[in-house]
Amino acid sequence: MPMLVVSSKGQIVLPVGLRNRLGLGAGARLEVLEEPDGLELRVVRPVVTTEVEALAGMVTAPAKGAPRRLADFDAASLLKRSRGGAA
């Protein structure tokens, strides 16, 4: 288990092997939690926001059968078809 030393400025240095394994670079953020038996450090990972438009086309389904039309999914059209054409 690596040992950390606190400097006169209150700073600690994480060993390079630990930083590499955790993917920590300059400016990385750590959360410090005080526990009854000591301190716990947690890496704070930023959540990247993405526009919905950027997600278009990520998932594609294999084409099976005849192409569908919008009317195929319209609730009123489905109800009309199930009643035999009567509205």
C-alpha cells in the first residue's frame, strides 16, 4: 500500500503508478470523505453532456420484411383497421 506524505502546504503527492492506473492527470479532482477510521479519497469523473442529435444513428436494427410507414404506427389507423374499416 503506497504511503503519502503531507507537505508543509498541506499537499499530498500520489505515486505515479497509482495516478496511471486511475487515469489521473494534472487538474484531476478527488473527493475527500472523512470516515471514523481515517480518510477516503474518491475520483470525481466529469459527466460529459451530449446533444440528442449526436446520438442519431447509434443503434440500427436489421431490416426485416417490408418497409413501415408512419400510418402503420398511428393509433387511430390501427383502431380503424381492427374494427374492419369502421370509424
